[in-house]
Amino acid sequence: MKSNKFIAVFMLFVSISIINSFGQEPNTNKKSKTETKISYVCSMHPDIKGKNGDKCSKCGMALSEKKKDEKQIYTCTMHPDVMSNKLGKCSKCGMDLIEKKTKM
């Protein structure tokens, strides 16, 4: 008699679990490995980063979308031969490096 109750309760649990699994939507919050992350930066001050809708703390411009997988090159305005893949100072004059504009 106890085994019949146990089987009935077990079957009820399994049935409810199966029914609930059909009613759920697939989890779309997981990011795929190929999905690129998007950050927002100021076009005048690439060191200022934020989220969508933020404004630059230096000039007040709206931040624009910048993909993380884009290769950025920074250069000195006085010494275009000085290049770096990250923001910093020119090794010759100490000026701030700016993002090099690419021709399209």
C-alpha cells in the first residue's frame, strides 16, 4: 500500500515537472561566444566610456557605440609616427594620444 502511494506521488511530481517545462520560454539571456560586446565612448574623448544614453563628462556629447572587437590605433598629433593600441602619452613630447582616423 505504501509503495502504491509512493508511485502515485512520484508520477504526479514527474507529470507536473513535464507540464511546467513545456510552458517555459527558452532562456535567451545567455550570450553566444561569437556575440561581440558593445561599449559606448565619446568620439572626442575615447577614454570616456559608459552605457547607452550616457553623456561625456568632459564635453557633454552623447556617447556613441563602439564595438570591442574593432582594433583601435592611437597616435600623437605632432608625431604621427608614434602609435599605440591603447591611450597614453606620446613618447617624444608627452601629449595625449588620440584615436587615429581610418579612411573608408
